[in-house]
Amino acid sequence: RVSVLHVLYLIFNEGYASSSGPDLIRTDLSAEAIRLARRLHTAVPQDAEATGLLALMLLTDARRSARSGPNGELVPLGEQDRTTWYRAAIEEGTAILTSALSRGTPGPYQLQAAIAAVHDEASRPDETDWPQILALYTLLLRATDNPMAALNHAIASSMVYGPDAGLALVDRLSHDDRIAGHYRLEAVRAARADDHRDGRH
């Protein structure tokens, strides 16, 4: 079961942010991953993590139309036109997630879906409930040793406690060989350093 969920997760991520080819987004792959996740959820509706994975895909894919600009460039979450987000997918994903979370201690896919749901609930970036996101990332790090989750935890920490807190966590991650030198790590470091100089979160 775990391997099946992981494969579906990888297929979806490859569609959502393609690692090769001319297109940033491969809707064929993400759509196929969602289709298969729906079939799995139908087959094992009692499996909370399979349910959580489907919710995560729906809540994330709902932002697809806003993720790229007119020239195909990636648009960061904070700069996306949220009026173009697919509300039906957000509502479905939230309902599915609520069902999964009622079944006990949440697993990694449920926690990631909950984080996506908090982002999707905010009609503007400044309405984002960063303390709740930070709490969810803290739980996620207890459940899985994932450097990207740790990087996102650092971002959430900076949004709640200020850029110094984020920079301290990013500096710690720079010693992790799994992510050291990764472009996302350096981008977050630069953004938090700019926030520090400007005196803002």
C-alpha cells in the first residue's frame, strides 16, 4: 500500500512540476494520478492515507491555472491570482480531507493535504493562517524525515516568528547533503535575508 501511494504521489508531482521537457506542467500526468487515486479511494475508502493523498492532489491541483505566467514562467503561491483557483476541487478536497482526519492520528499525506487546505482557504496571501501551517509542518516533520518539508517548515517559521528564525533553520539545512545547494534552499535563504534587511516577515 505504501509503495502504491508513493508512486501515485510521484506521478502527480511530475505532472504538477515537470522535471523534464518543455512544459512546466503536465496536466496529463496529474490528471491520471488523480484518476488512479480516486479508484484507490473507492477500493479502500477506509484507508485514511489513501483518502488524504486524493485530498492533497485535489487541493493542490486546484491552483494549477494560476501557477504559470503568460510566458510559461512559474508564479509563486503568494503572487498567484486566487480568483482563478478551482473552487469545486477545493471544496471536494476539503470534504474528503475532513473525512480522513476523523479517523485518528493523521499520516503524512493527510498533513500535507491539511497544509494545502489552509493555503486554499485564504482569499489573499495576508489572510494565510501561518501559525496553523507551522503547527502542521511541525507534526509532518515528526512523521517523516523529509528535507523539503523541513525547508517549508523554515518558511512557515519565518512567517510566524520573523526572518531570523527562518534563516537559522535554513542554515541548519545547508548541512544536510540531501538538500544542500538545492535552488529552493538558496531561494528561501535569499528571500528571508531580504525580509531581514527590510525589517518585515
